[in-house]
Amino acid sequence: MLTELSDVVGMEVYTDKGISLGNIDDVILETDRCAIESLYIGNPNPLVVENSYAVAVPFRWVAHVGDIVLLKYFPKWIPTAGAPQTETSMQKLSEAAHHAGDRIMGAEKKLAEKLKGMEAKLEGDVK
């Protein structure tokens, strides 16, 4: 459990698809409301953020803070400001990573269902 806000600095942040975004370098506060505004990632994963430009992730996108920070939302790709709207090779890699994450999650669900069925069968055999 976090006891101080400074404990989040250095934590690794993962997107809702399980892709590492990077480590938290700083926390941006809203002083009027005494609330966390966003998490500053100084060197994000280039598969998610073009050219690894620093990003400030709105705290409302955070789903869970524990040993890592898990986001409930993050865009599939963040292009550089003013970049042409053509699909870059990094954007294609990012899309592939997201699709791979979806396939892995689907396979995990199928495996869990299969294991439950096998467990039920074993329990029936034991009785």
C-alpha cells in the first residue's frame, strides 16, 4: 500500500492491453483541489508514443496502483504533433503489439475455461 505520493515515482506503468508504457518520472498535482492531475512519463515506450516523446497520463485513466500502475485506458498510438497522418512503421508495430495482446488475453480465457472443465471432471472422477 502506498503511504506517500513519492512512492509512485519510478513505478512502471502498463496500458490496458498490458504493454509497458514506461516509468513514472514525476507526478503533476492540481493544487487548488489537492489532487493528482497526471503522471509524467519522460521516456515512454516508442511502440506506444512516437519518438518516445514525454507524455502526461491523466490520473483519471489509472485503474490500479500497487506494485505497478495499470491504466484502464490509453490510446493505441500517440503521434508526434504535426506529424503527417500516414501510418509509420512504429505505428504498425504498435498495432501488432495491441493485436497480440488481444490474442493472448483470448487464449488465457480459453485456457482458464478448459482448466475449469478438467478440474470439474477430476472432482467427478474422485467422487
